[in-house]
Amino acid sequence: MKYDALREYLSTISEDKREITLSFRQLDAILGFELPRSAVDYRQWWVNQHETGKRPQAEAWLAAGFQVDGVQLRKPGGSVRFRRK
């Protein structure tokens, strides 16, 4: 899957760490490609949608046991806070 690298990265986070915030630049580095424009422009891209057939990004963080808890769309310093489910 396109976002497997994100799932794998989040899966390595220690169980005692309840949340992690990653900048868009960090996410680009983890993924090996730039986030799509919609991810940096629209908060809706980060919705914790459980029907993930058309939302592989949500499938990645949900499969790793996280939910998106906050999104900062500010450019260039955008970030996403993931929190354990």
C-alpha cells in the first residue's frame, strides 16, 4: 500500500508513548514522497474514517493503533498529532 511506511513507523512507537506529533516534512521523509496537496490544504484528508477502502492513509494510522487527534495546516510548518486509540 502507498502509506505502509507510515503504518510501519507508527507501529514502532513505544507502547507507553500515548501521542506523537509529526511535521509534514517528517511525514514526507517517512513516506519517501511528498504528501498530496489535499493533505496540506484540507483538514478532511486527515479524518479517522473507518471505511478505508478509498482512504489508504487512514487505514495506515488506524492499523498501527493511532487516530489523528489534531492537524495544523499552517504552511510551511504543518503538523499532525497522532494519539493511541
